[in-house]
Amino acid sequence: MLINNSKMDYRQLTYAEIEKLKSQGCHSDEWELIEVSPDFTPEYIHNTTFSGKIRLGSFCGDFVLAGGVRKISGIRNAYLHNVSVGNGCCIENIKNYIANYDISDRVFIENIDCMIVDGETTFGNGTEVSVLNETGGREVIIHDKLSAHEAYIAAMYRHRPELAFKMKTLVQKYAEDISSERGYIGNDSIIVDTGYIKNVKIGSYCKIEGAGRLKNGSLNSNKYAPIHIGYGVVCDDFIISSGSHIEDGTTLTRCFVGQSCHMGHNYSASDSLFFCNCQEENGEACAIFAGPFTVTHHKSTLLIAGMFSFMNAGSGSNQSNHMYKLGPIHQGILERGAKTSSDSYILWPARIGAFSLVMGRHVAHPDTTNLPFSYLIEEKNTTYLIPGVNLRSVGTIRDAQKWPKRDNRKDPCKMDKVNYNLLSPYTIQKMFNGRDILKELSRVSGETSSTYSYQSAKIKNSSLNSGIKFYEIGITKFLGNSVIKRLENIKFKNDEEIRQRLYPDTAIGSGEWVDVSGLIAPRSEINRLMEDIESGSLDSVEKIDSRLSEIHNNYYTYEWTWAFEKMQSFFGVKIESITSEDIIDIVEKWKEAVIGLDRMVYDDARKEFSLSAMTGFGADGSREEQLMDFEQVRGDFENNPFVHAVLEHIKVKRELGDELIDRLRGMG
């Protein structure tokens, strides 16, 4: 059944219009099957063959192309079968034919090979992607509204078979509901110089130029966030979300691409999921779960059978997912913010803690999930672990600042619910665990041991003691932040008012927290969501998305519940007897931690301006010219914007703490 392209009634061609079309080289065996809009005129249709049911709008207006060329709307040198065409379209030079498509208003189609829908199709919805394990077992069924969090639950909670069955059923129902024997091209789309397009749904304002093949997929473009598909792109069994750019010979097979991703320079991927703001160039991916802000730019980089988010892969980064025994069955996880250096290698299975850096080759299957912000460094085929040291890294702080700024999503409807917080109950609970692990290692092996063994890694004595200190600084900073935020802008009269304000607004948030691929949440709420899917009370993908949004929007309410409990145990206070002096003591410790950490970051940044960092500058001159050349290119340390930001952060945090202390001392 043809879709109306406007609200106006359509009519059949008049005898004079048919004769006019014939005189302009047009042909049809069934002119009576052609319907046109009331203001249709035939003069802009030339050398076109019509078959099946055809509906045509009016041809008015023109298109201004690059270089200032103008083309009048119309249909020229084309073959249309079972096609409806909206108002103001230009379709010309179709090598074969267009079949079974509804084309909206102001669409420009030129120099394409073939565009068809052949039988009933779901446009890529319902495609199974064998993520993380190439041999199957963690398949995620992709659809137009897939979020990173829904995909995470579908892939990672396979110990709940009823959940997996219900989620599969929901997506299959969605796919059935949108299935059609007709394709769709949205308003103001442009398709030029493109090869074979089959069973593809194309949203509004999409631009396709020079693509090689697009087969069985959806391009969910819209006015706010257009999609661009560039030259040589080949996509099979795919869904690409709003705002994404797929360029320059990229090849995708059984892939989902989230909002505002960028892929180019002959990147190739199969059986992989990429969520919002991923940037993938030059390299290769197989069976990866690329959560928000997964970035790889290098030809020599292979990401395989791994889960990543907020990750930057160095050149030559590689993983292996089999040990030449049962085949490619192993998987690995780099938790949020983890990085790999150039030429790093990890033999799966392995799990790397949040915001850690991996350098060298690691073949002993490390699991550092409870030792976040660490360095893993290879030395003589041994993995050495330096716990917590990344907390003081200027690179870590810079990353945390840049991610929100690099969120390029323009679509008002954001599918991924991204929490950017560097310190959260998720990472702080791991710091608590890490501190306990390091203290226990010291107790069991002795404080004077030169090296400690943790699973498959070695920890030097100095690194262990520094790690405990780093984790305590991180914990103090987070809990102090939470207390200050809870008490801000309130004039208290006595200690009882302070206690009442400190009590949480909800019981939700207590216990373990999880990172559901960008969404940081209490495990209890994720469990409740999964139970509601299993029971059938969440019976659509839209309802699941709504619940995920609710969890995300309540993050800070839930966070305080968790921080409230940890504050009491960590600082040794009880809510029943806490006083303003106790709060002042906490704030003083917080100030010491925050300012101390900022000083470490400041010192780390200074290394970027050392004499060794100037090597290669002022290539043919004296040391003075080298310094001048360096400053012209990199600037000087004292005027560096990041350095200024660190110093300003110290000033602001000191003032924030002092303001609360003054307010508490002035009670009464």
C-alpha cells in the first residue's frame, strides 16, 4: 500500500498529461495506476519508465549544488516501480531502477545503481550480533532504539535465561511491528553516486554520497542530527543512529552504530556494537562492545572480543581471544576510562580496572577490577601493578574534562544515558576494596617485603604504600564532595538541623553499584529493572528506556544514600551524635585531599614543560632558541590553560570548604 506524501487527495493523470509524458520519452504499460497531486504538471519528467502503482507529487523548486550549480526538480532518466514521490524531488540518472520505496519531499537522488526493497524486511532490526564471543552465547539483537545499557544487560546477564528470553521477545516484536515491504526516504535527503541499496530505511536529512553497498539496514537520520555516509562505504545488516558519520571505505557487517559516532579511513568491523560518540578510524574490530567514547585511530590496532568505554586505544594495541585450544571463546573487559599504550597486548581472558593504563604485553590474565586508577606495566615478561597512581595523572583529569565537551549529540532524544563522573560510588567502592586488598597483602607478607604478589601481578613495596595513600585521598575527596554538596546554601541553627539534612531522601543507593556501559547505578535498581522485564511489567523497548532514564536522572539522590553510609564508617562518626565540629573536621580533611591531589596533578603537568620534553624543538638552534621554539608551539607552563584551571580549582575548592566551615561556626 502506497503512503501519502501530503494531506492532499491524489487524482489520475489526464489524457493530455499522458500524451505530454509520452512526448518526453516516458513509458508505462498501465498509465491508470499512476496517481498525481492536484498541482502536478508533467513538464519536468523525461525519459522515465513507470510500472506498478505510482504516486507523484508536484515538481517545484530547485536544488543548489556545490559550486553554485542549480538543478530543477523533476524525474529524468529513471525507472520507477511501485514508488511514491513527494513534492519538490529531483530523481535522475538511475542506472537500473528504484522499486517499492516511499520518497518524501525535497529528496535529491542522482547517479545511483539500484535502490530496492525485495519482500518484507525489518531494515536491520532483529539482526543478531555475536558480540564479545564470536562463537555465540552473548548475542545482542539490535534495533532502532537500542541503548548501551539495554545491550549491556542483554549481553552480560546470561545467567538469567528468562531475562534473555523476554528481551529477545521484546525486540522481535518491535522488529515485526516496523516490518514492511516498502522502504522509506525521509524529507530533504540526498543520495548521489551510490551503488546498490537494498532493504534500507533512510531518515530525513540523510546524505549518502559514493557509498558502495548498503544492504538490510536503517539510517536513523533526522533534521537535528543528520547522518552522512561517504565514499566507498559498505554496510550489511546494520543500524546507524542519528548524527553519525561513516566515511572513506568503512566496512560494517552486523553492526550497530550509536549516536554521533565517526568512522573512517577504511575502518572495518564485524559483529560489533558502537555506542554514542565513538571514533573509529584505520583499524579493525571484531565482536567488540564499544561503550560511549571508545576511540581508536590507528591502522595497526585490533580490538577483539572486548568490552570498552571512555577508552583510548594506542597504536598497535592488540588482544587475543583464544589460546589455540577451543578456539576464539575468551573475552575481556577494560572498565571505563582504561587506556592502552602503543604496542600493548593483552591475552584474554582479563579484566582491567577503571581508569587504568596498560603498557607492554600481558599474558597472565590479570584481573585488577578492585584496583582502579592503576598502571599495568610489563617488565621482563612480568606484569607489575602500580595501584592508584593514575589519580594524580594530568592525563586522567584532562580526559574527565574533555568527554562532556566532546559529546556531539544534537538529537533531542539521547539514547545513551551517560554519567561522566570520574569519582562515583562505582569507582570509590573499588577504592575501598583496593585499600583493603593492599593492607591485607602487607599484613600477610609483611611490611618489609620488597615485592607483593596479587593474582598474576607483582606490586613493589613503595607502590603498595603509595596505592593505599592514593585510594584514601580519592575516598576522602569523594565523600567530602558529597557532604559539602548536601549541606550547601543552608543556614543551620544547631546540630540537630545538620543531622536532619544529612539523612538520605531514599533508601535506594545502598550496597553495590555498577557501571552499565556509561550508566552508573545501584545494582539494586538494575536488578529491579531486570525483574520487571522478567515479570512482564516492562513489556516494550520504550518502557525499558523510560526506566533507564529514571535511574539516570536520580543518580545524585541515590549517590548520597551510598555516601551517607560510607561517610560514617570512613570518618568514624555516627549520624545520631554528629556535630558541626565533626563536619568541620571532615571538610578540613577534604581540603587537604583535594588540594594535595591538585598539587600532584600540577607537578605532573610541569613534566610536560621539562627540558627533556623540549627535545626535537629548535632543531638547528641554541638552547635559548629551543626554549623559544617550544614556547611558540606549546606555550609556557605558567600560562597554560590547563595549569590555570588546576590553580583556579585549588582556589575555588579552598573557598568552598572555608565557606561551609564559616557557616557552621556561625550557627545559632
